[in-house]
Amino acid sequence: MSDQQRLWGGRFSGTSDEAFDRLNASFAVDSRMWAQDIEGSRAHVRMLAAVGVLSNEDAEAIAGGLDQVYAEFANGSFVVQPSDEDIHTAVERRLTELVGDPGRRVHTGRSRNDQVATDVLLYLRDAVDHQLIAITQLIDALLVQAESHIDSLLPGYTHLQRAQPVRLAHHLLAYVQMFIRDHGRFAQVRHGALAESPLGAGALSGVGFPIDRAMTAASLGFAAPTANSLDSVASRDALADYLHAAAMLCVHVSRLGEEMVLWASEEIGFIELSDAFTSGSSMLPQKKNPDAAELARAKAARVIADYAGLQGLVAKLPLAYNKDLQEDKHFLFDAIDTIDLLLPAVTGMLAGAQFRTEAMARACADGYLGATDLADHLVRHGWPFRRAHEAVGTLVRACIARGVGLTEATAAEIALAGLADIDMPDLGASASVEAKVSFGGTSRARVVEQLMAAKAQLAAW
Ligand code: ARG
């Protein structure tokens, strides 16, 4: 590319190598921020006119030109040129074609360094806003299922071994808690690192004109300008905070996806996923594959990598701006796009899922889920817990040897375990869950309490 074509060509006498141009170009990635770039320029120019750095005539000419560039992007008629290295140079180049000299004044008191930092925050703000809604919809779908399954019981697991019965609502509400925290993290990004405007930091040291950074900050919807110009162009904390929150969200979605995959297996059979979120096999006619759940599980790896990628990129950089930072958007946009794809699919999959409560009940009925309840019963009769644990363990071993559940223990087996004098309590799953009255536990009242609290929290958002 010849130096006349480049916005910054003045210092250069030779042409740049094509291979370098290809490496250096970021338009293909950052052009999606066209609306934010133009919005930032509008605010910058209005401010320059207000403080007298630009004449009103120039400012009006630029504003009119920016409106036209905006329209060209919006209706798809914008024609990108080989010299359009990135979205910032593309908009300025087109603006100057349209309005002439005033266009050459738009970059007064501004650098692409503070410009890109601002654009990306504006873009991320929109993404966080709509993803906050998508998280809420996911929570809603879980709450609807939870509400209709307060009295459905399934085994709760530790080490993937049946441990104690729980209400299905309680199990689903565990994910509600995770997603409520995710919502909190997204909201924290929105009102924390995204609240300050880097615009006006210049290339790194500030700007030699009497610009009003508070004015541009306010007109772009930021709470305040950033405090330090070097930090403004060098840091990507808002992106890192977002990617961390995004990775956490995806880890939670992944665990949910994994459970849906397990539950949809013939071996477990706790869930029937709807045809709308499953696919067939090209070879095996009987298959119904839980693809949506599997992909929900898979995406975490990608978004965790995005978070790690950004941190790795920034960690080694000296202050202030370095071209390395151009790569930040790969990680950010990948995570935003992934979550945009993921959440509606997971929400739909959950909303359309049928829980097979009879299979869950069967899994609760046979076995030893009441073992702890029997030990607790002994403790209520004055036994030290450790002795109770030992005696119940002996009884469980005898039952396992005979291939029967705890409730089918014979009088002889009970006597042998040292429990002859004990009135055997109800060891069924219903009695077991009802006994868990501690705050956050799985008794009906506690689960209803939890459900109501979550609904109230959502209603307050
Ligand atoms: N395309 C660049 C980026 O995304 C814009 C900033 C370029 N700044 C510079 N000094 N070359 O980071």
C-alpha cells in the first residue's frame, strides 16, 4: 500500500508490504463496532465544538457526514477500501471523502488508542445488557420447571454415587443460585469497569487542547472519565472482568449440560429432551442425541480459553498502548458470540424438557438412601453419631450381601447390627427429604422458601 493511501502515511516514504498489510489489518474483526465508532466520533466532535476547538460549521459538516457513513453501514452500502486498516480509519476515510476538509479535523485531540478503548467498551456494554436479559430468561425457565417439580424426588449424588434423596426443584434451584451469581457478575461488569470513559486520553499522555472529558463521558452514557491517561489506553480490565464472568457462566452451563446428557442416557433415564433440541444419527436409526446439552457442556472450554487468552496477551505488555492489544477483540467477540448462541438454546432445551419423575422415584426407592436418616434417628435416641454410623454401615453391608434395600432388612440382620431394640423409622425418600429442615435444605417448606426468594429476586431486577 502506498503512503498516500494510509492515514498515517506522512512519515513514510516507501510502500508497505502486502504481507504486513494483511497481518496489520483488523477491519474484518473490528468493523462490527461501526455504530460505536461513529457514536464516539459524534460525541467527540460535539464536545470539540462546545469548547471552541472546532468551529460550529465544521462540527455540523462532520455530524452530517457521520450520519451518512452511519446510514451506509446500516443499509449495507459501505464500500471498504484496501487502505481501510481498521474501523477507525475506514470511518474517517469515508467521512473525508464525503465532507472534505472538516473530515480531516475529526481526529483533533484524539488517538485511535483512546478511540478503540472507548468503542470496545460501548460494544461490550450493549452485549452485557442483552446477555443480562438472556441470563434472566434462563433462570426463568429453571424456575418454571422447579415450581412444577417441588414434590418430585430423585437421588442426590456425591461422587456420582446415590447419597440422599432431594427434591427435583431443589436440584434445579442449585443452578438458579449459580445463574443468579452470574447475573450479579455481569451486572458488576456493567456498573464497574464499564462505567468510565477512556475517550480523551489521547495516544497516552492526554490531549493538548482544553477538551471536556466529562462531557464526552456523559454523552456516551459513562459515569465519569477514567482518571489516568496511560491506564486508559493500556488496560483491558473491563474485557477481562467480562471474560471472567462469561467463563464462570459457561462453567455453570457446562455442568448443567453434562447432567442433561447423563440424565438423557438410557442408563439413567431421568429426562426426555424434546425433538427440537436433539438430533438423530446418520447411521443408527434408534438414536436421539442430546447435542444441545453436549454443546452446552463444550462451550465452557472455548470461553475459558478466551479469558486465558486475553490475560496472556495483556500480562506482558509495557505501558501504554501496544499493537498486541488489537488481538483483544478476537477473545472478546468470540465469548460474546458464544454466549449469544448458547443461552437461548439452553433455555429452550430446559423449557421443553420432560423430567421422568417415575424413573427418579424408582431410583430413590431401591437402595440405601435412608442410611443417614437411620443414623440420625439413632442419634436422636442418644447414640453418639460415630456409633450410629458404624451400626447402620453393618446393616447396609448385610443388605448389600443379600441384594436388598435397607427397608427389607430382616429382624435377624437388624439384631446383628446391634439395632434390635430400635423402632425402625420411616426410611422412605419422602420422610428423608421432609427431615431436611435446615435453611437451604430439601424439605418442602425450605424449597418453597428458596423458590419464592429466587422469584422475588428476579422480580426486583
Ligand atoms: N486497530 C487498532 C486496535 O484495535 C486501533 C488502535 C491502533 N493504534 C495504533 N497506535 N496503531 O487496537
